[in-house]
Amino acid sequence: MGLPDRHDKKDVWALAARESDLEVEWVDGIRGDEMSQKSIPAGWDPGLSSATLGCYRGHMNVMRKSVLRPAHIHSQADRV
């Protein structure tokens, strides 16, 4: 997960995944200062930075995505 404009991070992850024989899916991060006020959770501390809010929202999006689809994790032993 990372901000859409961070192509440098996408490049590093793509190379690392290739070298490790892993498949990765990039999930765009969220900028907290671009979020709708309606989507800020109740009880959110307004003293926290917008980066913290964006980080929270991005991780919630990843968790939601992982809960809504079946896991595809296989060990090396599964390939034998």
C-alpha cells in the first residue's frame, strides 16, 4: 500500500516480488486531507495528523479487501 504517486515504491516492491517469486497487489493509499468529513470515524482525535488519518483509512481498505475475498496463500509445500 502506498500513495498512487509513489512510483519508486511500486518499482521496489515489483522487483522484490519478482526476485522472491511472490505475487503482490498494489493498493493505493489515501491522503487524509482529501477525505470527506463523512468518512472520518466517530471519536477520531482531531489533534492527529491528516497523514495518520490517511494511514488508518488505507489500512482499513486493505483489511476490507482481504475479508471480502478468499485467501490465496500457498506454502512451498503446496507446490510439490
